[in-house]
Amino acid sequence: MEAERERILADARSVREAMRRLVRYASDATEKVDERIEAVGLRGALERVQALSLEVSEELDAYQNKHAS
């Protein structure tokens, strides 16, 4: 009877440790996903800024060419 109880407790401890690892892995994965989402958002923002910069530069060139004459 005592051996059976010890085996059950050992199994319960193993399950508890496995669940803790699973939670830790899920937490790590969530952080990685958050980092990727942030990187994608920043990349998109940078691309928009670059496009606007090019647009403004072209408009400035056109303005200067128009008024240089």
C-alpha cells in the first residue's frame, strides 16, 4: 500500500514538473511571437516612412524645378 502511494506521488510530481515546463515553453513562445509581431510592425512603419520620404522628395524636386525657371 505504501509503495503504491509513493508511486502515485512520484507520478504526480512528474506531471507537475512537466506542466511547469509546458507553461514555461508556452511563455517563451508567446514572447517570441510578440517580438516577431513588434518587428513586423516596425518594419511596416519603416517602409511607410521610406515611401513618404521618397514622395516628399519627389514633390520637393518638382517644386524646385517649377520655381527654378
